[in-house]
Amino acid sequence: MTKTVCIGSDHAGFALKEVLTSYLSGLGYTVEDLGPAAATSCDYPVFAQKVCEKVLNDNIFGILVCGTGIGMSMAANRHEGIRAALCTNEFHARATRQHNNANVLCLGERVTGPGVAMELARIFIETPFEGGRHQRRIDLFDAK
Ligand code: RB5
């Protein structure tokens, strides 16, 4: 993983997307903002798709924000190779990297305040995957 992350939202996650973009840029990350450019009403699967394609093509982390985080996580997890995790606390953010090798963090702006969200994003990005038995379990996701 590089120091580049990509981010997207819908209208209900727009304000938190802006906060996280600014925060992560301040930490030295290059943040590719895949939209939207304003908080006008839009459809979250469109931005989930943009972020997931970028995550898969560039092997970087993605962050998706909607009102609840649920719609984004549902949409993102339809993409093969995406392991999107809706996180509401630090244990979620750390454990989903260590155990699930999550590559997309989903957050709900109507659920998680900006201070907690910033911390969750930092923990998610900085926590390594533990591999081993966890890799075997992830491999079973796509077992036929
Ligand atoms: C938008 O009103 C809201 O439905 C969306 O942001 C998200 O929470 C859906 O899961």
C-alpha cells in the first residue's frame, strides 16, 4: 500500500469527506477525491463504484462515506476483490485491517462524528494485515 488513498461519498457524507480529505492530507497522505464536488443529492453506488475501481486498479485504500455507511458498504462489497468494512469504533477499524485485510473503510456521517471518524481513518490506514490464518479465511470468500 502507498501513501495514496482515495475517497468518495454521497450528499449525506459530503461534509465528512471534506474533513477526512483535509485531515489525511495534513498527515502527509495524497488523497484522491473521486467526488462528488458538492453536497447536492446524488446516488451513493455511483461513487462506491468509482472508489472501488480505483482501489483495485492502484492497490490503495479507499474511504466511502454516506449517511449511515451501510449503503456504501453494501455497494462496495458487490465488487470482487473489495473488502469494505463499516466501522464505528477504533476496535472495528483496527481489527478489520488485522483480520479481514479490509481495503475500503466505510463511515456514516449521521452516525460517527468528525473527531472519531478522523481517528478511525488514521487507524485503518496505519494498521497492517496479520496474514496467516486470516488469509486462509479471506481466501474462502471466493471459494466455489
Ligand atoms: C441518503 O439519504 C442516505 O440514504 C445514504 O446516504 C445512505 O445512508 C444509504 O445507505
